[in-house]
Amino acid sequence: MAARRLRATPVERIWGRRDLPPGFPRPPGDEPIGEIWFEPPDGAELLVKYLFTSERLSIQVHPDDAAARAGGHARGKDEAWYVIDAEPGAVIGLGLTREVSRGALRQAALDGSIENLLDWRPVATGDLLYSPAGTIHAIGAGIALIEVQQNVDLTYRLYDYGRPRELHLDEAVAVAKPGPWAPPSRSAFTLERLDAACALDDGAVAVPLRSGGAIDGEPLVAGSVWSVVGSSALSGDVDVLVACPA
């Protein structure tokens, strides 16, 4: 079966941008667009988004599979980010600088000191970061990135810099790992950058980083996302991110 090009949907976010790169869709009006979602096929395990930030995102956390299923969701949410552009000084917060108790985490979220407790890391174009479920995190301003995640819309906000949006302190504190980032013992998916022809397995998603090459004979264009059902093949001069469920 041939790979399927996924439909792109722009999503307004208060931390988004009005100056999206050429080729990305945006609705009428002047609201900032923070995300481009690529609608996955029914039953897909992975979801791909492009994110464009002009302000910091909330400090947040996602539950793992067990916690999510206990709440009636299909799965938890591991995610990974590939940075495609970063302004000087851009940072991503990933994990805390030290271990704290859950009570201390809650208090830090309430009084705002969690902003200084987060481990803010400088990022640059080409960086790849994996955020396992339970990792406290926040994406900073001035960044464009590709996000690959488990296919579920499930986010618990701990802190949002005083913005008038809902927080989820009880849920977030319950599922968070209140300490430094640690690599997962088992990841929900793999993500790699490929520059050579190869076969892709069922459930994979392919995200070309530039135009060139083909998937099942269809030209690959930067800004598109492709879903594999059955099997597919990359050919020609490609530069593609490929994610596969574990």
C-alpha cells in the first residue's frame, strides 16, 4: 500500500506566531498560529506537529500509559522534538535541576518558583530531545520544531506565567517525576534522521526536512508528513525524519 500524505491543520495558540514559514496553512484573520497538526489515520499510534513559538509554553507534564489508561485514555504521551530553527538564546526546559518532593513541586507551581527550578537548556537547529511521559517540561520562545508524540491530546499544566488558562495541579503533581530528566528504560517510539533509500514499516511516519527524493514514487516536499500503512519505500536524495512505534 502506498504512503498517505496527511492533512495539515493550523491551530491558534496565544504563544504562537503570525509570520509562519512559506507553505504552511493558516486560517483567515490575524490570530497567532502555534501548531500545525497532521491528522493521523484512525488507530495511528503517533501524531506529528510543527510548533512555532514567540513566547514560552506552559510548564507541563504528560501521564504515562498506565496513568492515562486509568483515566480512560488510550495511551500516555511520550514526545520528542527536532529543532528546525532557534533564535539566539532559545531554550527548552526539560526536567528539574534537582529532586523535590511532590509537596514542594506543588508549592513551586503555586508561587511561580518552578520557573527557576526547571532545567532550561540552550537549543540550536538540529538538536533532538526525547521527553518521556512524566517529565516536567516547557518549550521556550523563538523556536520552530517538529514534535512527534504518542497520539493523544493529554496535557496537565503546572504553571502558565499568569496567563488566564486552566491549570491541572492535582493531575500534574500525581503523574510527574519531580526530578532531573532521565532517559527512559523503554521508549514509546524511535525517531531517526535518514538520508538514504530504505523501506519503511507499517505505522511509521515520515517527515521530510527539505524537498527532494520520493516516498512510493510521490515527491517529498518540506512541510509535509506521510503515514505508512503496510510498507513503503524512500528513494532518491532524501533528508527525512522517520518515527516508528516501539
